[in-house]
Amino acid sequence: MAKGLQGFSWTMLLLFCAIQELGAWAMHTAVEGPGLGQPGDPALLASGRVKRGWVWNQFFVVEEYTGTEPLYVGKIHSDSDEGDGSIKYTISGEGAGTIFLIDEITGDIHATERLDREQKTFYTLRAQARDRQTDQLLEPESEFIIKVQDINDSEPRFLEGPYIGSVAELSPIGTSVMQVMASDADDPTYGSSARVVYSVLEGEQHFTVDSKTGVIRTAVADLDRETQDRYEVVIRATDMAGQLGGLSGSTTVTIVVTDVNDNPPRFPQKMYQFSIVETAPVGTAIGRVKAEDSDVGENTDMTYQVKDEEGVEMFKVTTDSNTQEAVIMVQKPLDYESKKVHTVVVEALNKFVDPRFVDLGTFRDQTIVRVSVLDVDEPPEFRPPSNLMEVQEDAHIGSVVGVVTALDPDTANHPVRYAIDRSTDTERIFDIDANTGAIVTGKVLDRETAGWHNITVLAMEADNHSQVSRASLRIRILDVNDNPPELATPYEAAVCEDAKPGQLIQTISVVDRDEPQSGHRFYFTLAPEATNNHHFSLLDIKDNTAAVHTQRMGFNRQEQDVYLLPILVVDSGPPALSSTGTLTIRICGCDSNGAIQSCNSTAYVVSATLSPGALIALLVCILILVVLVLLILTLKRHHKSHLTSEDDEDMRDNVIKYNDEGGGEQDTEAYDMSALRSLYDFSEIKGGDGGGGLGDGGLSGNLASELRALPQWVQSPDLDFSVFRDYICKKVEQADEDLSVPPYDSFQTYAFEGSDSPVPSLSSINTWSSGSEQDFSYLGGWGPRFRQLAALYAGRRGEEDSEES
């Protein structure tokens, strides 16, 4: 059918083009080139011809032509052509010589390639008419256009999908949901190829679409979110204005139905019963009830209130905003002797009511809550006190494990209700009948997961839940055969290439999580998929193990180096269970003694490597060597920097400080004066001819020699102290300018020592005179301890006086 429509379309299109060409056959278009008809044109005056012009048809070519012959486009013709073949026609421009070919004699143009209007809509070419003999231009070069004529070859496409829209439930018919839009690549100016119409392909019973605009609207007024909250609507777009033969495309639109408050709250029960002891304090919660609402979101928010007068006096109701439950609480003290049962009417109503749906009914509902007031008495007692029960692990859910019994010791003999302390049975494996005390299974049991269960059973009076007795109960799970046997480990075996038939390869054992009372018994066979195995055999040893032997002479590792042998293991049941395990057998190379050398290239390399312990030891040694090398380099660098800093140290910044206390006047060797001598070049004081130069001191020759050995401060005229003076001035200037830091380089003068000091200051810091200008004779009156010092300075004074004389 599709091929017939396509052939019909091609026939109609070609017929239309032929009619166009016949209608335009007599049309002549005179096209003047640059300078055409100008006086003195050598191309025209030389031949003596009058002005002539081109004659051609309008050119169109149909896209997507599938014929085998070149498609005829049209003819270019000059009115000077007399049909004798003397004129040569040529074309140039877009596609000339490749897509379009021209007959040089007749001027017929043909298209040799299949064209696509969606890629290129027209081609611009230039035509020339020349004399075939002289190649002289007979007509000015003229430009013409070949237009690609469109056919309907592109289907509409929805480019903005996927589409997701929403509409409120119970919206009226015709409510706009959303708009879809399809585009067609065909020529919108030619025919109806790009004229798109829309229709609903699926979902038309609920939605419609505007055929021209693509706007989707509701078709019914009873969309109910609680019934169906989303719809998948398929929209189809068809070109050719929906006519026969048009192409189409489709898309799926997801329409979500949003909620409105159209459902009132409803209590699932018309009556609730609660009980509470009469000693419950005011504010104690009695119970919770909840009204169901099919809506979602804020449309489910509701409030609760007590409607009857008796209930309002004794009880109050609050709303739990998280769960939307009504919490019933005691508002006044209860009295069992006065009233044993209270009836409360609780009403639920929506917080947010939509006035549009008030006519659907009242958005409220009521229920009756019966509150039983319980008397205070003794808790029940369990009888008999047996605390052990047993049950098979394959027992069905709801199977009875046992029955516990408790009696009320009071004379009233109130009925007893039973429960399980869920803190001892958090997984709710067991349940208990509240009336009979029958303990039943609540979940599937598994002895292999838990073989024993310890639970606590509660027994309470029916009308006084505060009186509770507890009994510990141990439940033993009896084993049944519900686990298949499995291979003990993922066995791997190795066999030599030159193995003999019947050679033992591996002994297989299995494990089973079950524990039958009669013990395990396992049977071994090869799996059905290994029945055609001719390489290995399996022997059941009858002691719950099996042996695997070779069955052929020799193996070739190059042909196959690994065999996978499936083994079927079956237990004794009942019922008998089975599983299949795989034994991996590797073919290995062995020496003459049968010792395995290597199973493959990887194994050989691994065997040649060191053990893990040796590798770790080697790595530790390498690490120690690296640390030692780094330590040596660090020490060398530190020593080198220390030497460099010592070499670069300025002797002027050195301060040598001695904190040692001398041994007294007889200690003449306490200090090493060479360190002080090395800083500056001090001159030594020359001694006199005799000891008389020392004045009254009367020093011996040894004392005079010691005196000459001590450094004396005598300023030499050759010494230049400007360096020190400039350095100190620079430091003082820096300290004065930088006020934010302490003066690290400072010079302090202490010129005042107090008014009561009997001895003047010994400091020479502020003394600008030389040693010869000072009189040290007063040192002789200081006592024996300063006798040595007085002799030194008195002798020095005597030498200076002798030199001056």
C-alpha cells in the first residue's frame, strides 16, 4: 500500500512539472549582460549582428528522484541559434559539471544526482553561448537558478519531548492541560507537505487535542486521582493536512492528575474500645484513633473534637500533626466504683475544605469510643511453670508451638489476656492469642539461623492492663532437612601431563548445615552434564567422601590446561536434597618423580619468586639504607652551613662574656687572655729598668714579668675606630626609626651609683681620658684583697711617669 501511494505521488508530481514546462515553453526572457547594447561593443560590432537575447524555460528539479536515467531539468537557448550546431552552450556555478550536465549543442540540462531540498533549496548557475568555430562569446554570460522542488519526504517530529503535564481531578470538560508542537522539514510554502494536524492516537476517551494548535484538553469531567493518578496519551502529528498519503509522527504525553479535596474523612470502625485504670493521672493518653482520607498532601490534614457532653467533661482529644491521629486523654480523674464504662463521640473533619465540592457531602465523620475503667488488683500467675517448648523448623506460619496459662488470684477471677514482650521478640517471630495464650509462629523458622529463642510472655487481667506478670519461655527449634549439601571448599586439583589412568587426583568432602538425628549420609555422582566425560571418574567411598581419578593416559597442557568437573552431591533426606559443585583440575608439568613444576606460565613465575617474608625483609633493608643516606646528606649539609656561618661571622659582632668568679688576688691564671688578644691588636706596656718604676709597690721581677704579659689598653695612632662608630650609629638610627619593635641593639649608660657609696665608680665607659690621666693610688687603701690590683695600676702609673720624664 505504501509503495502504491509513493508511486502515485511521483506520477502526479512529474505530471505537474510537465504541465509547468509546457506552459512556459513559449516564454522568452531577454537578459542583458554587462555592457550589452553599448556602442562600440567589439563582440557585437565585429560580427555586425543586432542585439539578441537568451531564451529558456523556468527551471525546476524534483528532489529525491529515484530513476535510473538523468533527470531532465530544462533547456537554455539563444534566439541566434539556427539549429545548425554552430553554437556551443556551457554552464558554470554550483553543481555545474557534477550535479548538472548540459548538452553543448541542444542546451538541454540534466541532473545526474539525487537532490534533497532539505539540504539545499536552489542552485545558482551561469550560462554562456559561444561560436563553436571561433569560441567567441555570442551572448553575454547570464545567471539563472534551478530550484529544487519539494516532495513530502519528511515526517513531522516532536522535538520538545518528553512531554509531562498535569491537570486537577474533577476538572470540567475542555480544561487545557498542555500544548504539544511538531515540526516538519518540508517546504511550508509549497503545497501541504509541511501542514501538520494533530490527533489523539491513544487515550482519546479521556483527552482531546486541537488539530491545529496541539492543545490537549480534558474530554471528561470525572477524572478521579484516587482511581487513576496518571495517563499516558499518544498524540499523532500528520502532514499533508491529514490527507491520504501524508506522513506522521507520534509522541507520548504523560498527564498527572493532581489531587483536590474531594474525599471526606472516614473512620474505618464505628466503635473503638479502650481501657484504663482508675488511678491514671490527668493527661494520660487512653488510645489513638484515626480517620482515613483518600486524598494526599494538605487535603488529608484534619482536626478531631469530642461532640457529646459527657465526653467533653471527662476526656479531651488532641490531634497528632505528624500522624493525623486523634489522641484521647483523661481530663478528669476516673472512678471505677462510680462508672465503669464511658462512651465518647469523636468527630473528625478536614482542615481545608474546597467550597467547590461541598455538594459532594459533609467533610466530617464520627465514631464512638468506649473507655472501660479498670479496678486495681493483683496480677495473674502462670501455671504450670514449665518454660520449655519445641517446634519443627518447617512449621507453617500460624502453627501452634504451645499454650501458656495464667489465672487471676483475686476472688473476682478476672479473665486474663496474653501478649509477648516485643523487646524480647523484636522480629515478631512468634505471636500469641490474647485470649487463649496459644503461642503460634509468626514468621518462617530457620534452625540454622537461630536454634533457640528466648521470649517473655505477659499475662494481664482483661480489665486492668497495669497488673502484668512475666514468664520467660525457651523455644527450641527442631531440625528438618532443608539445606542441600555443599562441597566443603572450592576444590582445585592438579594432575601431571603424564598421569596414568586410575591415578587419585582429589578426595571430595561436603558440609551440610542440617543436623539429622541419625547422622549425615551423602551420595556422590557426576552431574548429568559430565556424563560424557572420558577424562576423569568419580568413586563414592561410602564414608561421606568421594575420590576423583584419572581415566585416560596422559594430558596435553597445550590443548587444554584446565578441566571443570561438575559433581552432584545428594543427602539422605528426607526429603533428599542435592547440589552441584565444580572441581577445577589443572594440567601441570611434572618432573620424573611426579613433583609439579608448573601448571602454567603464571604459576612458574610465581614459584620462582621469593616468599612473602623474604620480600618484606628485603623491603625493610632498602628502607633502612634510604634513611641512612638521607641522614648522612642532612648532616653534611648542616655541617657545611655551620662552617659557612662561622667563616662569614664578623668579629665585630662577637661578645665574649665570662661569668666565672676569680679565685682571689692570688689567682693570676684564671682567665685565658688569648681570646681577648685575638680580637684587637693590643700593645704591651714596656717594663722599666728596675722595680723602682713601680713606686711604692716594691714588686719583684716575677711580678714585673706578669705585668708585662697582661694586655694593656693603649690607643695606637694607627687604629681606626670609625667602622665601629658608624656601625653603632647605624644601629641606633634603625632602632629610633622603628618604634614598633624593642631595641634589640641597645647601649645603656649607668653613670649614677648612689650618694652613699664610699668608692667612686670603676666603670670606664664614660671616661674619655687615657690611662695616664687617672690616679689609682687610692686602691692601696682598700685592703688586702685589692693589694694585687693596686700594685698593678700603681706600677703602670710609675712606668708612664718615667717615660714622660
